[in-house]
Amino acid sequence: MNVAVAKTGSGRAVSDLFASAEGRLPGSPSVIASRREAFETYERLGLPHRRIEEWKYTDLRALVGEVLPLAAAPDAAALKRAADAVKAHAIAGARKLVLVDGVFAADLSDVRALTAEAGFRTLRETLEKDAGLLTTASTDAVIALNAAMATDGVVLSIADGAQLSAPIQIIHIATAASASAFTRSQVVIGKGARATLVESFVAAGAKAYQVNDAVIVTVGDDADVAHIRLMDDAPDAVNVTSHFVTVGANVKLNFFNMTTGAAVSRLQGLITLAGEGSELSANGVNLLQKTEHGDTTLVVDHAVPNCVSREVFRAVIDDRAHSVFQGRIIVRPDAQKTDGKMMTRALLLSDEAEADNKPELEIFADDVSCGHGATSGALDDSLLFYLKARGLPEKQAQALLIQAFVGEAVEQIADDGLREHVIGIAERWLERRS
Amino acid sequence: MALLEVKDLKVRVEEREILHGLTLTVNEGEIHAIMGPNGSGKSTLSHVIAGKPGYEVTDGQILFKGEDLLEMAPEERAAKGVFLAFQYPVEIPGVTTMNFLRTALNAQRKARGESELMVPDFLKKVREVSKSLNIPQDMLKRGVNVGFSGGEKKRNEVLQMALFEPSLCILDEMDSGLDIDALRIAADGVNALHSPKRAMVVITHYQRLLNYIVPDVVHVMSKGRVVKSGGKELALELEESGYTQFEDAA
């Protein structure tokens, strides 16, 4: 039934999207063939819409309409603008890997420092051999589109036992207006390794662009990993990102996502706890204003016994913005002694702001402890008055309370420097409020 | 010199008049006590002076240092030197007391056109004052009033008073929920702040607090008006005879 829908209206343009990009897509002839197959899947499905349950609150057909043509490879001027953006958004001391309009920019990256501690290749390089990284077990149209169109990405491998001395920061920079960037990255973290991965999405002057990113992470047994994603794209951009994370045994994984940009965004993550004794902390903050639509969809799949998962999600929604949180905890039949909890709270700063919370528990084991909670509400007037009576103007009083509200999620970031970086982005969001 | 002049103030809350023409003058350096039964309008008066929303002033005026207080937002009143010590100080999880104190102090200084206080100077001052009020340093690192006992919350109010150096302090039922020791510490803190330039308005049900903070003037409120004013002996008289006589007078 979707065939008819996909072909009506924008059907023609959909095919042009791939045809016009094909000559620029990296990969051997067999890789190109599997790209074409992925594109056919996307074409058959079309952009996700509200009748697909997982996309009920984020109807990309209505919100985005069409996928923009592939961005041209960045020229010298674009790289210059990107270099300035790197300076503004780099985390002090981090090893940077920079993707500009979907193309890896070696000159802006710290490849040499990084390769002293970790294995690194570009997606482009790996696709010369095979299409392995373009396959994922998913029937989602945006992921199929990503497989078809991905121009580049980073492929990292961190050896068993490696203790990285600095965070790795992947910075996605958009310089091309009204164009799309498709990226796909893979991070393999060895047994007993310790690593911090940060992903940043920012604009360098570009407007009305689209980002479709996919990240595949595998965490080995006994590893200790912090994974932080900071999506601060231009206010009129679109960002759709898919994460596939597989976690081994006795792992500590601390994931954090913050959305402060893009007109329309969705982070959809699937985290599979595949080894016993692991602890997952998955947290997020959506800060939305104007007419922004931000969707965080997380599936935590307890596939084995004795794992703990904790999710703390906070949304601050101003003006006519719309926040979506969908959190699903799956407990497989074997996953006894699972301890999974999820708490989501939304703060509505205007009468027209909207929050949709959809927590789901799918429990197939009988000896588990799982729970979820969801609240939404406005700022507390009595707290606001107390702060004003102590001299804080309305805006500043609100800002302090908003920071406190998101604090519970932000405080899950253990590293002081990273936490300060995140708070800095949140503060700039607060300053943008009209 | 008159610091606070409340003239024939009429205030409504949700269509019901609470203050029916209240008049009160507080001069620099004076300590005034306002006493009265529940529902006489004591707390309403303190809220209206501080600028709490939800109160409709239908008549009369409030002048502070000669300026029309009712025209000012609550934060402007704070910057001008009005301080309300809350009967029930709120808890603000996620905002540390230290961060709150610094943000508030600098907001007031900025509103007055003064420079921000440097961090070392600020810390030194907070340490001095909190020590004198018996407030442990680790309390300052916790969320504002989160997990504080009743006495600690009130001492935190006095700490703010000492830091912000207001010229008018309104203490709304400072004694409520405090045992005698907690009351003494808080009252000592307040007394230490009393100066020839700074006035205090102490709102209370009971004479007990006035053993520690000795007023120059005592006002009795009943049914939205000041029905009697006198010296500190008026408080003792009230303790013996109760408020009933004044309810009839009102």
C-alpha cells in the first residue's frame, strides 16, 4: 500500500535523488549494487508517516516533505568556514574527527594523535572492499536511505584494554544550504577498554539543510564507555539519526543526548544489552523553542539476565515547539533479574507547547524489576516568585529553574569538562529564548 | 526619616477584600512588630510589599524611600533594598545555595549599576556570615533548602539578609516551626543585622519572638487594619488578654 503513496506527488523526485548522487557515492560496484537495493527499499516505503506506529508523533512526510539533493563535496571556502566552526565547538583536549557536509575532512581532524591510541579509517575507505557497514537489521526507511546515500563516516576500533587519554569528538559540520548530508560511522570498543565518544552536530552558516546519520557501536565485555551526542544544528535544519548499540558483559555505558537545534529532529536508538552484568545509563534532554519538533526514541533491549538500565529524560518546550519521547524497555524471556527504570519529565514554558511521552514496557520474564514514570507541567510560580523576590529578573529566574530541571539528566555526565561543555550549550539555548 | 509608608492600603484576593485601608509608617533603624490573629492580613501585607502576584491593590499606596513601590517588579524592589524573609522558604532542587546566592547578589548589584562581586570576596563573605549563623559549609553546596530542617531554612533566610544588605527586612512568621534554640540562633542573626539605617518589620502571632527581637513599636492588626499601636509593652499585654478585645474594636 505504501507503493502508491511513495509514487504519488514526489515519486519522480525520489528517484532523481539517487540517480543524481550515484556518481559521487563511494564503493565498489558490488557496494553500489547494494546501495541501489537499499534505495529501492526506501523508495518502496517512502518517508515515514504517522500511520507507522514508531513514527506516530513524528510524521516526516508532513514535517519534512522531501529529501533534499546530496550536498556537493565541500570546497576550500566551505572548509575554511568549517575550520572556524571546529574552533568554536571543539572540546578542549579532545581528538577531533570532522565531517563537513558528509565528507571526512582530514586537515581539520586529529588523525595522527588519534591513531596512536585507536584504529581509524573512513567509511569511504572501508566501502572500497565491501558493503558490510551499510547493512543493518532494520526495516526503517530512513535507515535504508542512509545505507543508499552515505558518503562518508568514521570507522573506529579501540583495542582490548585500551585506556584512551582523551575523548574522541566527531564533529558534523554543515556548510551547504538546502542540501542533504548522509553519514554512517562505526565504533568498536574492545574488551576492558575505557573511552569517551562525543558527537557534535553544528552549522557553519548553512541553512535549511538535512542530516541523516547512522552510528553502529559495539561495546566489548568489561568496557567503560561514555557516549555523548550533542545535536545543535541550525534552527531550520532537519536531523534524523539512528543508533545501533550492542553491549557486552559487565560493561558500564553512559549515554547522553541533547537536542538544542534543528526544526525537525529525531534520534532513534536501539541499545541491546547482550552480555550479563552490564549497567546502562541512557539520558537525554530536549530543549526546543519556536516551532521546533524534537523526537528522542530509545529502545533498550534486555536480551540477557542481570543487567541494569536507567533512563532519565527531560524536555523543556517553549513557544509552539513539540517534544516527543518514546522509551521502550524490552525484557526477553531469559532476561531474569533485569532492573530497568525510565523517568521522563516535560517542562512546558508556553500554553502552546506540546509534549508527547510514550513509555512502553515489554516484559517477557517473570523475575524482574521494571518501572517508568512520566510527568509534564509548567514552572512553579512559588519558586519563580522566591527568586524574583531575591532580585532575579523573570528571564533569569526562569533560566535558573530550567537549568535545575535538566540538571538531573546532565549530572549523569561524569566528566567535569564535558558536563561544563554541555551546560554551555544549554545556556546558549536559554539566551536564544525570545 | 520614613523608609516605608503604607497609606490607606486596600487589597483584594479573588474578589475578597483582605486589607481594608491599612496605614503604617516605618522609619530607618526602627524595629516594628506586627501582631494579630490568623486571617488578620499580616501575611497579605508582607506579600504585597514584596510584590507577590495574585493580590489586587484597589486603593492606597506604598512608598519606599519616597518611591512608589507598587510600580516596581519584585526584583526591582529587592534591588532597592526590600527583603522578605519567607514564612515557608521554598526548596529549589538542582540549584545549589552557593550558586543561588551569587546569582541573586549579582543580579541586585547589576540592577543598581554596581559591578559584580569578585568570587573570592563573595566566598569570604559567605563563609563569615554562614559561620556566625552556624550554617555548615556543605549545606551551601546542596540544593536551596533541599533537605533543610525548619531552623536551617530560616537561618538560610537570615544568611541572605546578611549578604544582600537590604534596608528593610520583613520577617514573616519567622518563629513558626522553630524550637527555642533554633529561634535564638535566627534571632541573634537578625539582631546582628540591625543598624541605624536598617529597619525590621517582624510579623508574628506570639510574643515569644519579641523576647529575642525587641521592637520599638508594636502594631495590632485585626480584620485588615492596624487597630492599635504602642510600645513593646503592648505585646505583653496581648499575651495576657488575647486578641478578642481588638476583634471587637475592628
